[in-house]
Amino acid sequence: MIDISKISLFADSTIVNALSVIDSGAVKIALVVDSDNKLLGTLSDGDIRRGLLKGLKLSDIILDIYFKTPVVANKKTSKENLLAMCHTHQVDQIPLIDDKNKVIGLHVLNEMVAPEKKKNKIVLMVGGLGKRLRPLTSNTPKPMLHVGGKPILLTIVQGFVNSGFTNITMCLGYKSEKIQNYFKDGSEFGAKIDYVFEDKRMGTAGALTLLQKKIKDSFFVMNGDLLTNINYEKMLDFHLEHKADATMCVREYDFKVPFGVVNTTNERINSIKEKPVHSFFVNAGIYLLEPWCIDLIPDDEFYDMTSLFEKIIAEGKNAISFPLQEYWIDVGKISEYERANDDFHKVF
């Protein structure tokens, strides 16, 4: 039984507070209650991400995004019936309430059945030259540069392993032997690692055509020069919940115009906005794909992930975005490398 006090929120709680409660509770949802502890609804990480994609900010309240008609059960409901309800309604958590609709507990599906080991493949693109980081990369591949006292790539591998994803393929290129000699078969790090080799640069998607074993499940693709504390399991849940063919992790990017922007109609000035800030979602270099997506990639050609997504969209398939609110940095320049080292022990 879960300690409900640690996963309960009021409807006027902020999104940033809700994210903290969901992450610390480790049961993927929060319970939204009133001052009498009566259940108002539930809030998942997916509910929050959808709100962010619609323009909500972390400082906004959860009132309009929590789910107001969750599946619930009485405290006397047997475990067998709870399990049946989970399967019928395709939910993993069921709040328990008393006769006055007050929350008395939460049953979680994974407490009743042993969780299945995750089989999803992880493909890490680690063949880049790292030209912008020279001379640091003159003798060391960029993913093997040390941040926080260990290789960037090790932090990535540990992040996936800690989330239960252990089936990893690394796509190698520049100074590949240094990566392969360090990770070997991955057993030292709790993973099973194999390798494919690029004889020429093939882009962030092209190397997927080199995979020898047929992939059967949704699989991750990630650039090997990123540091993030994203919850990969939540991203997979989001992908599956939306029945997506392809999911791109995106992050918000703010651009401040350094001048006053003049809005006109012909010669007439309608308004002037001094140094406005424009917000965009940009590609964060982490993806989830269905296996058939590989068939869209031309063989033996340079092909990047943006082109693949454009083709998936042109095919009329379901390509979605997963907004990233967690820490993220692309270690692509000396200034970013230095900042990542400054941030590391505060974040990880």
C-alpha cells in the first residue's frame, strides 16, 4: 500500500510542484484531493507534458489538466478484482476510496505482478568527429570526454540501465576502438552492448540501416553527446499511450529579439514591442521509433533524423513530441563542456 500523503496534491498546486510529487512518489501519478481528502482526480506525467505542449508554464496550476474521472475501487475490493480492473481499463494504478469518496490508498499493478524486463532496444549514435571540441577530441571521441569525473557515454548508459533498459547498440565511427575497449560487452555496467560500425558518416538516422538484428519493439535512438536526467520510462509510456509511430523529445528554447519589434499594416504602425521573447520547441536529440520506420531510411546514404521525421509525417503516420522539462545539455562546444562539468554534481 502506498503512503498517499506523499502523492497527494490540491487542484491549485503548480505544475512544477506536481512534477516533484510524481517523481518522488515513484508510482507515475499524483492524487488530486480537496481539503477533506476527497478524491477529485489523478494527474500523470503524460497529462503534464500535454499541458506544456499546449503552452502552459511550470508556474501554472494543474486545475485544467488533471484527469477528473479516474477508475476507482472500494477498500474492500479484492486483489483479483483490482487486477481485472487494471486490465479492463488499461491502467496501472487504482485509487482506493471509502464510502465518502475520501482517499484511503492506492493500489499499483506492479505490486501485484512481477514487472516484465524491458526489451526495448537502445541505439546510441556515438560516431561523430567532435570538431567543435578540439583539441579535447583530437585523441578522444566526444562521448568519452569526462564530465563529472566519468565519460559522457557512461552517464547515458547508466541512465538507461537505471530505468531498466539494458539492450544497447552503439553506432561507432571516429576512434571507435576507445569506446569498444571501455564498454566491451556491457556486462560490467549491467547492460548487454553490441556495436555497428560506420565506414563513412551516415547521419543520425542513416546508421540504423546497419542494425543486423531485426528490432521487434519500440526503440530509442539518442545522440551520444547529451547529458540529461530524463525519465526514459515516462517517455516510453507517453509514446505507447499515444500509439505513436515516432516520438521526438523536444525542449523549449527562448529567443530574445534584441530590438523593438514594430507591427505594421502597410505604412501604419499598430504596435511596438520592445525586445520580445519568442519561445519555440527544438529537437533534443532523443527519439522513440517503431521498427518499421527503419524501412523508410535509404541504404548506404547520409540521412539525418529530421529527414526521417519529415518522411514519417509525409506518410501520414503519427509523429508526436515529448516535451522535456528535466536537465538537458548538448556537449557540443567548449563552453557547454565547461558548463556541464559545473552542473554535473548538482544534477546527477
